[in-house]
Amino acid sequence: MNAPDVVAVVLWAGLTLYAVLGGADFGGGFWDLIAGGDERGRRPRGLIDHAIGPVWEANHTWLIFDLVILWTAFPLAFASVMSTLFVPLTLAAFGIVLRGSGFAFRRVVGRVAGQRLFGAIFAVSSIVTPFFLGACLGAIASGRVPVGNAAGEMWASWLTPTSLVTGALAVVGSAYLAAVFLVADARRRGDAELEAYFRRRALAAGLITGAMALVGIAVLHADAAYLYEGLTSRGLPLVLLSVACGALTLLLLARGSAQRARVLAAGAVAAVVVGWGVAQHPYLLPTTLTIASGAAPAGTLTALIAVTIAAVALIGPSLGLLFVLDQRSRLEAEGEGFLGMSEAPPPGR
Amino acid sequence: MLAPHAVGLATTSLAAPAVAAAADLLAARSQMAITLGFHIVLACLGVAFPALMLIAEWRGRRGHDPDALLLAQRWSKVVAVTFAVGAVSGTVLSFEMGLLWPGLIGRFGSAFGIPFALEGIAFFLEAIFVAIYLYGWRRLGWRAHLLSGVPIALAGLVGTFSVVTANAWMNEPAGFTLGADGQVTSVQPLGVLFNDATGYEVVHMFLAAYMVTGFLVASVYAVSLLRGHRDHYTRLGFALAFSVAVIATPLQIAVGDVAARAVRDQQPAKFAAMELISVTGSHQPETIGGVLANGRVVGGVAIPDVASLLSGFSPDTVIAGLNAVPPDQRPPADVVHLAWNAMVGIGTLLLIPAVWFVLAWWRRRELPSSAWFLRLAGVAGLAAVVAMEAGWVVTEVGRQPWLVYGLLRTSDAVTHAPGIVVSLVLTTALYLVLGATTVVVISGMARRWQRGSVADGDVPYGPREAAAR
């Protein structure tokens, strides 16, 4: 594999991690939104807040990581995508601002009215953001982003059947992932009622995501020929893997095996993202810019590969530490108020 | 709607430049200014506030000072908010690199992007360890907890280096070769990372972050002291934060002096604008205030020979004027000059409370008791922010009309997408609300703490209920 392909793999790995980890956080907002009024929604919202709190910023960083890799390694692709898809990307950026700040503000405001407001902002933007990001991927995948400074159509590039389906798929896929993750979280807390609550929702979201994916394939057939051809040939094993993972997740959920369901649900989403990459290989922008022709000079790619190695060495263990501490309930609120701090200083140990 | 221009990004301005409408260029610059000007304050807090919080925790643990520990905890709650807002406003900037300046990334992304890849790692580590530190207060051993904060401060240092060296690269582009068509044909990453402006810009910004954070945090406690809360907790909060600013201020003035000389040599037009010098010559006066009208200084106070003296230690020192470069390569001098005055003026005035503090501490091991000192310290927080913003205006506006100095004009880098004015209006509204909300939310937290409320989080949406089960 040559250097541009290596960096493209890094790019896709980051994208996959963002889709799984960041997606689950967006999905949490989806369930937060439809959890009902103050009283009814109190406990699911509590679990969601707990699950997202320590990890969302780290998970969000995969997006930044990918933007940076893209603009450094494949500058023309980045400039073309960002300028043609100005409208949906601006809306996605607004969504990111509102989601993160709404979430952070909700945890620290004292009044219930403020919490309702910031909670609603957080939850609505958790749906808006993945939709527009998904719509952009649809525009790229269906070959509607030509090379150049705003060379594509400002509206018609993403107001298409493909983009609508990929945007919707991002939303429901995220909701599905989040629900499966929350089943496991509820079980870890020994909360059988919430476990059942999210299991029902995970099953429903899983079925809807599957149905939406079928619609998506039909739309791609009509609207994105190159991608469809790729997904049904070299990408086919991954598509089938995703289907198998998705079906097995539902089966495991129904039988009450939450931990393994979590892994398989992540696998189902990851396989789709990787499958998309394989299907549009060797293109960055089908069918106008290839990975090789869009790549930065060798010095840049070498630097990025070195940065990636450093990232794996530094971020890998750190992220592992965060997730392990989180899963072992060492990052806990324990009913002691915001961020787990009682106002009395903890005793020095 | 059809995008009117389909000019390849790769083409240089030689090939029929499709210049975006002047209004869109101005809108794009304004949007960048607003979003970056907003984020830079949070970036300062993100770099230096965790260090402050660690100092307080260290003092609390080692000195068995419960007030210091309480400060560390409360500061970490504020960090949770500012870090979140900083994370999302920083993400907007990375979008804007392409949304607003596709011509910059399209042509120079392979060089300009390298520092940001490094920043990606730094920010990642920051996000991870901020989470561990914030959520680990209760169930991590205290040594492990304190240790989990150290990578945050270190990542802040690396992050400052990466982002500021990218800005330095725009001033002193290096580490690449251009082909005959103006395209980057090879890149030397170390040359990009360590360009001729890296050294002074990075140190200057790093110290600015500590000044802004120190003065800003201390100003909150100065106001509290003025209102009669003279307890150990408030005095400690003030002293810890103010000490950091006191150390940074004189260092910053020295580094600023080095930076000014470097700018004089590297970007004569920027320096001429800073000093409001229109014609090259010796015996240049130091002009304070004033604007240029038809090449003459109007208003302001001119101190004879001082600019030449400061620059070369002799009134005979020749300083290049704006006339040294063609008119279409001159920055808007008035803005740069007034911002420069503001930065240097405020930065120097901030020495007054700093020296006052040191003298009082040296003599009596106490805070200065004068209300005037506290008033000064109370104003110093916002003043430090203004000085930092002004300094940023000097370096950014002073580089105009270039985005990459000498190589790429800002007008050639701007997006060809229409309707940037709409985006500007929406973005401005969003950021006004976001900024105001951040201030209101944090001061609400402070009010609750002052009332001694411990009920944070005991609310319908909060985590308490779920966790208690």
C-alpha cells in the first residue's frame, strides 16, 4: 500500500470511530428528546446524561481529527467539499455548537426552566447535526462534489434522495447505537426497568434502521450508480457483514445479552462506513478525484503517518483508560450533585 | 441556485481570478474575526485554567487547606463549561478553514495543515484527561486524580505551539517548495513547524493565555473582596490566580519587545502600520493614538525620535514606512496602529497592580489592603482580554492584504459560495447568544456557591436520580 492509501485508511478509521462513538452520543440526544415530560423523562435522561457526560468531548474529537487529516493530506478534496456543501456544513457546525454547549449548560444551571431549555437545545441539535453530516456524505458519495472552489451546486448537490436517505440513516443509526449502548449501561447499574425501556427502543430503532438501509440501497441504485456498483461488488462482503451484525444484535438483545449486543451493533455501523470507503475506492470524490491524484506531497504524508503512530501510542492508552474507568464506574456522580462532587472537600486519602 | 464560479482551486491567480464579491469577502473576514475572537478567549482559559486548578489542588492536598481544595473543585466546574464551549467553538474554526477559505487549504493545506495534525493529538489528550479529572474527584485516589490533571496542562502547551505556529507560518511561510504553476510540490514538515515567526509568536501567546486567565479569574475575587467577602477562601482564590498573572506580565513585556523587532525585520509594512509611519526615514516619533489621512498623522500624541530609539537604540535608526511597499500591499494602518497602542498600553499598565501586589507581599506577606488596588485588579481581568484581542488584531490585520504573507492574498483564498453575508448574520447572532449565556451560566454558578447552596444537580434532568438507584 502506498502512502496516500495509508493516510486514506487512517481517515476512514477516524470516520468509523466517529460514526460509532460520536454517533452513540448523538443518539443519546435523540432519546433524550422523546423521553417525555419532566417526571416521566427524568430517569432515562439521567442515564443518558450519565452515559454521555465523561466521553462526548473525546468522541467528538474524532471529527476534528478527520477534518485535519483531510485538509492536510487531501487539501483539494477538503476545499471542494467544504465550499460546495457550504449550507449543510454550516448548519452542521451550528448544530455542533448548540449540542455541546446545550449539554454542558444543562448540567450546571440551577433552575428547571433553564434545564428544559438547554435540554431541548441539546436534544434537537443532536438530531439536526448527524442529519446534515450524513447528507454531506450522501452528496460526496453520489458524486455531486466536483473539484473546485464552490464548483458544485449550492442546493441541488445535497437536496437529493441520496442525501436525504444518508442523513436520515445517520439519525436513526445513531439512535439505534445509543439505545443498544444504554441497555448495557442500565444493566451495569442494575436498573432492570430502564434496561427494558431501552431494549424496546433498541429493537424498534434497529428494525427501522434496517428498513431505512434497504430503502437506501434502492435509492443508491437509482441515484448514485458508482457507489451502488461498488457496494454490490467489492463492498458486498462488508454490507453482508453489517446485515449479519445488525440481525444478530437484535437477536442478542431479545435474549438479554447486552454486552455482546453492544459490540455487534458497533460492528454493524462500522461495516457500513468501511464498506462505503471500499465501494468508492479509489476515489475521494467519485468520480472526479482519486486518492492518489488528490494527495499532498510525500513529506506531508510521511508527517501524517508519524502523527498517526504518535496518536495511536498516546491516545490509544489514554482513551482506553477513560473507557475502563468509565465502565468500572470510577467516574461517577454517586448522587452527590454535579460531576460527583459534594461541596465538602473529599477527605485526602 | 448555481454557483457562478467553477474555477479550479489549484489554479493560481494568473488564470482569470474569479474574485468573490467584495461584500462576501468582507463578510467572510468578519465571520472569521468574530468566531476566532470569541474562541481565543476560551482557548486562553483552556490552556491556563487547568494549570490554575492543579495549583489549587496541589496546595489543598499538600498544605491540607480545605479552602484551596474547594477552589480547585469549583474551578474545575467552570473549566467543564468553558472547555465544552471552547471545544465546539474550536470545531467551528476547523469547519471555517474550508467554508470560508478553501483557497488557502486547497493550495497550501499540505503545508499549513501539519501543525493542526499535532494539535489534533493535543486536543484529544486534553479532552480525555479533562473528563478523567472532572469526573474523578470522588472515586480516584488523590494522587491519581492530581496526576490525571498534568496531561491537560501539558497538552495546553503543545496545543498552543501547534495552533500558533500555524499562524506564524502564515506570517513567515516556510518548509515547502512551489512549482512553476504555484503549487506546493514538496513539503518539509519541520520547516513548517519551526518557521521564523514560531519562537516569538508561540511564547507570546502562551504567556497571554496565562495573563488573561490569571487576571480574569483574579478579577472575580477582587470584586468579591471589594464587596466585603474578606475570608481566607476569597483571598486565596485571588492570590493564586493573580500570582500567575504577576509572573507572566513582565515576561510578556520582554517577549513582546522581541516580537516587535522581529516583525520590523520580517514584515516592514506591518511594523510601519503599527507605528503609523508613512515615509521611510530616521528620527521616527512614537505616535500614541491618531490616524493617517492622506499620508499624514492626524490627532494623537507624537513623542519625537522614540520609535527610532526603541527600535534601534538611536534616534538615527531608519524605520521603513508604508511607502516601502506598493499601495495594494499595505495593511489598513489605523486599525493596526490603534490596536497596537491598546495592547502595549494595557500590557504596560497591568504592571502597576502586579508591582503593587509584589511589594505588599514582600513587605507584609499580605494582599494590598487598599480598595484602589482591588479596583485596579477588578478591571485588570477585562483589560487583559482587551489587550490580547488587540494583539491578535495587530498580527492578523497587519498581515493584510496577505493571508499567506507574500504568496496568497486573502481575496484569492475566500470561498466562491454566495451568500456569506447571511452566514455572517446567523453566526453573529449565535455567538452573541452563546457568549452571553456562558457568562450568565457561570455567574449563576458563582451566585449559588456564594449562597452556600449544595443543591447542584438535584434537579429533574440531572444525573442524581438515576445514579442514586
